[in-house]
Amino acid sequence: MKLDPHDLIASLGGDAAVAAMSHEERADALEHYMFRATVAGKVPSVAEVEAQITTRPSRRGVGNLFVSHSGNMKVLPEMPENPALADFFKLRFQTTSNHVLQSANLAMKNGMSEEIILACLLHDTVQELIKVDHGWWAAMLYEPYVSEKVAFAIRYHQALRFYEDKDAGYGYPDVYRRMFGYDYKPEPYIEAAYQMVRKHKWYMEPRMVTVNDLYAFEPGVNPELEQFTDIIGRHFKQPKEGLGYDNSPVAHIWRSIARPDMPL
């Protein structure tokens, strides 16, 4: 059978959960995964995926910070007084950081522009808060601090993921057939977004995020954020008050990520 690293890592609770495992635990988990995949055999339909909703303790669209995949929640480290983007990467983006760092690293190796590299570095981090429509959520989160082109690439990478462009090097992911159902058709708003972006002058920006996103789930690959310090410095407008405290229209979203244990 063909192993999908993305599906495997997601099934184990994300990058942070995999990183915490011993080599023996990872080997056992891999064996277990391949056994389940072999037994399960067929890819589910949309109806079968929907029927699984009532079998789960949480909804699939909930953010990583709000769900524990192994025991009770752990106390999060405190954020500094004026948090910068690097602080969120180190202290809050723990489940998504390895993937987006791999994605940005791959984009850099592939000779992408600094704006595409930055978009790859940021594109999935909002999934710590919410997974539903994460492209739109992520673009909103970063819009006050990045260029219009970077925000565009982040926003529409989500819609483009559902549509192949083999000339650009992007095929429909097998994991999506298992995640959404083999007969899934994107909602009209996603189709409309794709049709608009396909004709847009910046089409290749979000498309290159999808290309460098798809293959960025390699076990044992651990790029460091410091590799992108200069790019962040040139293209990310860090507020002196700290993210979440600069009175921007999205400050509350940053505070929500920083303080997910607040009941109100």
C-alpha cells in the first residue's frame, strides 16, 4: 500500500504528538496504521464520513489547541509581555509548526520568491485555533502584517487544494478522498473562489503554496524558524505592542491563540 505521511501524522494527533513518541512507539504506530488501512480497505463516501460525526468526542473543525489526543490537557507555557511571531511559533504553534517550516523550507529549496516562502511558513498555523475555512481565517489573521500578495496566497491555497494542476506539479491528494469521501464535490463558494483565482494575475502564488504544502510531511525533517528570520524581518510587520495588543482588527484572534484556557 502507498503510505501517506500526512494521513499517518494526523491520525496520531499531529506533529507534536509524533515528536513526543519514542522510536519504538513510532514503529508500533506505523504498523498499527498500515494494519488499519489494510483492513479498512475502501475509501469512504461523503455519506459515510458524515455518519462518523456522532462517533467522535469533538468536531473535526476544532483547533489543535482545544483538543487533547492523549490524556488530559497540559498547561501551556506563558507568553511574553509583547509577543512576536517567533513566540507564537515556539509556544503556541506546536502542532502545525513542523509542517509549515517544512513547507517554507521546500519552497526555499525550489527557488520560490520570499513572499511565497512566507505564505508557506504561515498558511496552516491558524489551525491551532480553527480548521474550518482555515485559508480564510489565516489570511484574516495575517492581513494587517503582510503584503496583499502574501495574504492572497494564504487565503486561496485552501480552495486550490481541491483542484489539480498537474502542469504546476499539484495532484489531488489521496488523503482528501479518505477525509472528505471519494464522491466529495467542493461547495459552491470554494468552486467560485477557484474560478476567480484561476484567472487572477496572482494565481501562481496560492498554487505554489499548495505544491510546497503537499509534500511537507516528511518524518525526521526539522527545519528551524531561524532559517527564515531575515524573510520574516523583511516581510512581516511586527507590532511593537505585541501581537494581540496592537488594537488591530484581528488582535482578539491572536489573544485567543495565546490564551485558549480563558472561559470567556
